[in-house]
Amino acid sequence: MEQKEAREQYRAQQLKWSIEEAMAQLSPDHRQIVLLHDAQGYRYEEIAQMLDIPIGTVKSRLNAARLALRQVMKRGEP
């Protein structure tokens, strides 16, 4: 059982490093939107108000950032 837990911890750590590496490759604007929305849980309207940008810009940046993250993460797959 301990070996299984150790493997799971290792995989979780690898995933964390992969996500951090992928986030580092995003533009500052995209990284900011992902962190505000997905990590901190702010709504589109709140982010738009905080950054003084239209809601449509928030949505398009978040979409572009997620697409970029997927591409970076796929490149790192074995």
C-alpha cells in the first residue's frame, strides 16, 4: 500500500511541475487570467472590473490561455 501511495505522490508532483512549467510559458496577460479565474475563482465580471477590460476580452484571453496550456502539456506527454 505504501508503494502505491508513493507512486501517486510522485505523479501528483510531476503534474504540478508540468502545470507550473506550462504556466510559465504563457504570456503575462494569459497567466493572470488563468490564475484569477481558475485558481482564485473570480467570475468573468469580477476579472473584467479588476483589470478594467471588457468581459469579452476576459473570455477570449481565458480561452486562448487554456488552448495554449493544452498544447504545452501535450508536448510534455510521453
